Amino acid sequence: MTGGIDFCAQSKHVFGNSEEEKNHKYWLTFHHNECLSFFGYWMSRDRIYIAPTDAQENIISQWQHWYATYGAKFEYKTPQNPPPEKWLW
């Protein structure tokens, strides 16, 4: 709807060393090296990883700020020819 605009945030959460925690961190940082996405999706395993609460709150705040600033005049459209890894955004 917003053409692929995506926000991410830092978190104070410390990911553990288990395989599950490594996967959690990997899929949340898949699209952003330095920060976490709101969620990550491992399609072949049908696993959804949700960001820690502090990152979620920050991302929601970023969206609210963006919407208050640009939302009324933004030309809403779907991403044009997105690569396969962005089909779910």
C-alpha cells in the first residue's frame, strides 16, 4: 500500500545462542543489517518471528510520525515488480 516503505528499530533484547534464537535474530535482520524488522517470515518453515516489544513500539512510532507528516498527500500504491523476498511486505 505504501510502495514498500519499511521501518526498523534497535532493541535492548539480547538474543540467546540457541538455534531458535539465532533464527529469530536472522529473520528479523534479514532486510536490515543494523536494526530489526517488525516481523520476519521464514517461508519454507512457515515460521513467523516477531520483534521484541521495544522494537515494535519504536517502529509503530516511526509509522505514526511518517503518516502524520506524509500520509495525507502520499500516493498509495503497491510495490511495482518487487523481488520475491518482498512479496509479503
